[in-house]
Amino acid sequence: MGRVFVIELEGPVYTCTKCHTHLGLPNDIIAKNGRHEYNFTRLFNTFLVESTSNSAFPDICCVGCSKNMGIYSVSDPNSYWVMRGELHGPEGSDDEV
Ligand SMILES: [Zn+2]
């Protein structure tokens, strides 16, 4: 096993609800599917795991706690779909939960 590097982001960030690892920036959200899923163009401190059910959509996992955060669309490199319930919104913003 290699050492895990965790990137600390600056400014408003979305973090993992379980381990508080920094995961994404508000400016990288390009679409929202209601309040349930957010489409990020990039994520930090995550890794992909091949899904057993659909190889076109690997699972996105947090490096801090290995929790499944959402899915990645292989056909579109900008498609990181993250379940809103797995994210803690930026503090002080109107999306803070
Ligand atoms: Zn985590």
C-alpha cells in the first residue's frame, strides 16, 4: 500500500460527511439533479472503483474513509456525479448542510 496524499483545498469546499476530507469546489459544479446529485467537473481526494454492475459507471470513493460517494461516467470525463447526502456543504454558504 502506498501513502495516501490528501489535498487541502482553500476557500469554500464540499467535504465528506464521514471523515471531512476535502472533495470538491462549488465552482466545479456544472449541474444539479434536483438536490440529490451534483455534477462536478473534477473531484479531489477520491478514487474510482469498477462497479460490479455497470463498468461504464465506476463508483467514486473517498480516500479518507473509502465511502462510496457517487458514480463517474467514463464517456464524459467531466461527469462526476456525487450524491448530495454524502457531502457537507461549504460553511456559511446557503448550501451548508
Ligand atoms: Zn470520507
